[in-house]
Amino acid sequence: MECKIIAHIKTDFDTKFGVPRQAGLVPELEGSIVFEPDYRTAEALRGLEGYSHLWLIWVFSEVSSEGPASDEANSSTRSWSPTVRPPRLGGNKRMGVFATRSPFRPNPIGLSCVEIAGIELNSPQGPIIRVKGADLTNGTPILDIKPYLPFTDSHPDARGGFTEQTKEQKPLTVVIPEELYNLYILKEEQWAALRKVLSQDPRPHYHHDEDRIYGFMFAGIDFHFKVSDEGILHLLMPN
């Protein structure tokens, strides 16, 4: 079976570190879906304005072929593993790959539900869909787009498996020096998204060293931060 890339998404994340662990966790994050030339037709989006959310089917293009551990490999280069170590469980407990949303799967395909923020039919790049709440890195290939149907896709009483024990994590308190607001010219929505991303603690769950400095790219800026044992995240001034 051959899958065609129909579009790519533009977001403020050029690397995986810092990207929300699930779609919708940071609704302030905005992105734009830009179609490939063969699919740049407004006709393909006819009727889409009647929906509020979309399903994106995409490719884990940033997944290393080595994986985070020797037995969590991308099947394109070696055999797949039936178990993975979810970061939410500290990285030291195994779960079946089909009971997780790990990117290290037999096929590197992701599924995300995002909110439609706007549709531009006549941009210089053809039709563009602006979305909110995406958990994708910049340039991620999109394989398909389908409307979210609340009467069948929503199951409020569904069980969440082992994730139930981690969903109530207390957010971090984020401290951003006033000087940073003057140093980096970002939109108000981008600052809000950055603060929300940081409050959810982008560190691996087995990292709890308050002296360690972490860095990640957001909106083309290399940010660095530290987290105290009191649950306070300090965004640092550049050296």
C-alpha cells in the first residue's frame, strides 16, 4: 500500500522536545496546514467550514530509527518491539505498544484531533487550514484529514487505562523574566502557548534534577529553563 503525503503542518516547534504529549492539551498553540501542489484545490475543502475540529493522520517523521531504548525501534530499520516504556510511567515500566501512544510502532503513524481556527482558500500557497492545539513538530507530513464527528467520536465515559493515574499532574508555576518579553518579539498568543507548554513540564518524567538546564526551540528561539524541587519553572535569560 502506498500512502501519499497531502500536506505539511507549520508549527512553532522545530524539535520534538517541548511538544505537548497529546493534541488539545495546549489549545493556545497554533499551526497551519499547507497542502502539497497536487492537493491545492479549494474544492477538496468544500463543506469543511461546517466543522469545528479535525482528525489529522500524520507521519512520525522525527522518530529516530534507534528509538529511546535498544528494544523500542522503528520498524523501517529493524524488527518492532511488542512493548515500550511510556515516559508517563517513569520510563521503567513496560506496556504493550498497542496500549500506548508511543511513536515507536510497527508503522510510524500518528493521529491528532485539532480545532479549526480558520480556513484560507486563496492564500499564495493555495488553501490553508489554521488549527489550534496541535502536537506536531514543524514540517510534519500529513497523510489525511477527516472531520471530527462529536456524535460518534466523543466518549466522555471512556476509560483511560494507565493514563488515569497521571492525568491529574499538578502544573508547574512558570516564571518568565520581564526582560525576555522585551528581548523576544512574540505574539501574545505565542507567549501564552509557551507558558502553557512549560507549565505541563516538558522534561522526561524520570528527570528531577533542579540544577539541570533544559533547552528547546520555540518559534525559532532557543529557550532554556530550570525547574526547582518546589515545582517552579524558571525561564532563563540567554548567556
